[in-house]
Amino acid sequence: MAAIHIRNAEIITLDEQGTIYHNADLVVRDGRIVSLGTAPQDLRADEVVDGHGRAVLPGLVNSHCHSPMTFERGWAEDLPFDRWLNEKIWVAESALTPDDVYWGAALAACEMIRCGTAAFNDHYFYMDRVAEVASQSGMKAALTWCVFGIGQEAEVGPGLDGTVEWIKETHQSSGGRIRTFLGPHSPYICPPEFLTRVVEIAHETGQGIHLHLSESQDQVDQSLARYGLRPVQHVNGLGVFDVPGGCVAAHCLYIDREDTAILAEKGVHVPHCPITYMKLAMPFPPLKDRLEAGVRVCLGTDGPASNADMDMFAAIRQTALIHKYQLADPQAIPGDTALRMATQYGARALGFEGTGMLKVGSPADLILVNLDVPHMRPMHDLIANLVHSAKGADVTDVMVDGRWLMRKRELVTLDEERILYEADKRARAMVQRGMTQLREYKG
């Protein structure tokens, strides 16, 4: 693979020391970073990139999303969570086709790359089609085919056994860029015996589990009434947190001190999706306590049906702001903490070790951000500008494993014009087809 020399850039490594190089060089060869700071004098690069007026930082990692839900962007507005699911989302999905999922995910991939996302953790249906998009786009992805375990009529796709076969075919495909998880939706939908079977399969196959957990007080009350345990304690007792591939438990909004200790002890990755919580008016506790307790918090956008966009820079900014506001503490979520949650902490959740920081030997998963715009000047504190001022539209270039996915704001790997046309046409057709409620949310 060609050697690429990025020079004269501001390089934010997000390494253990938080090293920042000014007016510096970064060299990529064979998909990995081989030099940081000052390039070797004898370097003969195949491509030289002028990084003047650019910040180079690790590519962002969206640790929990539902990318094909771009088709439902603006479809379920101004509703509480229960009605949002029952009246709109779990109705529209009854009309979903594999092609809808492909084009919806392709639209999301265009958006994510344009906003600096290099890797995403997706939980949805027909994930064989999302795997096609991930492969074509050049992004890294951890993919989860959602299953419910309450009867085939509630499933979208082949059910648990079929998804296991898909996992065997897909895990570590596209040169290791695509990983997979087992995907029980949640303990408020999936019966205990079904979750137990998923855990058994996880041990048989070496897989991890990605599910939704403890999103509301109603779910906590329901779990206590059914099992005498809070949701975190319930799934922990079933072994969900002890599977060999690790566990990603999205949201965990309603957890107490004992829940927090369990999540930390078991090394559970907890994606935090602040914009969805605000839009659906779902109160959520501050992150400071769980971070201090050692919970592995990472950041995600959730789906475009609830967040409306997939801009991880928006999630970074809102994470920092809402927790400062909630605690009336300007030191809550300080410095580069939110950036780390959106890069290396997310990469760790997806299983892409080495991604999420810039250092010699790491995969060349990086982005360039334009600093020559009014809202990024002056640069008293570059980290503060990236957390509080940067926008997805400031990203000029995206690289994954040393391959450009976007160069000078032009997508390299995807046909954006075709995707915009197909996605818009097919999304409109989907919501005009006959629909029925697939399942009922009672949590």
C-alpha cells in the first residue's frame, strides 16, 4: 500500500498522555501509522497531503446506532417513548424490506463519513445488507441482527438460528473490518429462557452481546415485579455480562449504585446517546459518577428516527454540555473526556483494538478537521474547540486502514448521488405500504 505523508498539521493523538503535535507530520504505510511528529528525512511518499489549517485526530466511533432508520427520519415526531415505538416505529418496520435496509444504511454511511465517523456499532434487521454497505464504504462496523424471541411473527428476518448462521459467515469479514454481535433486543421484550439461550450460543461461538438495557423507570418497575431484580441485576444473573465477546448494553439510564458496580466489575460497555434522550424527553442521570466508578461509557447517536442525525460531533458537544448543566458543575466531563468517549472508548466496545488514538503502529483510522473557519478561531485551546465548536461539516477527509473514504469533502467509496435518489424514493414508498404493529411495548 502507498505511503501517505500528512504534513504541517495539528495532530491530536488522544494517547495516554494527551499528546498534541503542532505543525507536525504523520506518515501512513500499509494501513498503519509509521511516524508521528517529524517525518523521516529519507521518506519517499506516494502522496503528500498539506495539513496546514487542519487538525488530525482519530476517526470517530459511533458506539450505538440503527443506521437504516434514516428511512424513518422525521416519521415519528413529538411523541413519548412508548407511543413512538408502538404507533410509529414498530409499525413502519412491518413494511421494511432488505433493499430498504441496504439503501437506508447506505444513506447513513454517507452521512457518517461526511461527519468524521470511521466505525459504527449497528443494531437492526437484515444486517446482511448492512454488511454489504460497510464493505463497500470502507468503514469499520460491528453489526448486530436484532431478535426478540417472542415468536416468528415479531421478528424481522430469520430469527435467532438464522442470525447465528449469518454471524458465522460475516464475523471478521472484509479484511477484519466487520465484526458481529448477538442481538437480543432487551430484557423487557426477550423472555429469560431466550436470553439464556443467547448466552449459551455466545459461549459456543465466542461472540459478544449487544442489547438495550434499563431505559426507563417503568422498565425497572416491570423487572422488579416480574423477577424481583432490577434489569441490570436480572441480565447479570442470566450471564449476559459474562460472554466471551463482551457486552454492549445501550443506554442504562435508570441504574442505582449496585447496578453501577456490576457494570464496572463486568466491563460492560455502555453507549450514551444524549440527543435521543433529550428529544424523547427521557431523563437521564449524570455520567460523572459512573465514569468515576469505572463504567466503560462510550458515545453513540442512536437511530435517526430519534436523534434525527448521525453527527457524532453533536453528540460530543451535547454530552459535555448537558452534564455540566445537570450537575451545575463546569468541571463535569472535562477536557478531552467526551472526545475519548467518541473514539477509543467506542472502538474498545466494538472490539477494534488500537483504533481511537493516533500512535505508531495503530491502524490509520483518522480524520482531518478544517480549522480555517470562523467558529474554530482563535485556537486558545484546540481540544475545547473540537469539543464545543466543531461540527460534522468541518470534516474534510476521512481515512480507514490507510484508505481514503472522503477526500477534500468528496466521498470516494460511495455513489452519493445514487444513494440520495434511491433512499428518498424508497423511504417514501415504505411508509405508503400496508403496515401493521409487529409487537407491543409495555415497559
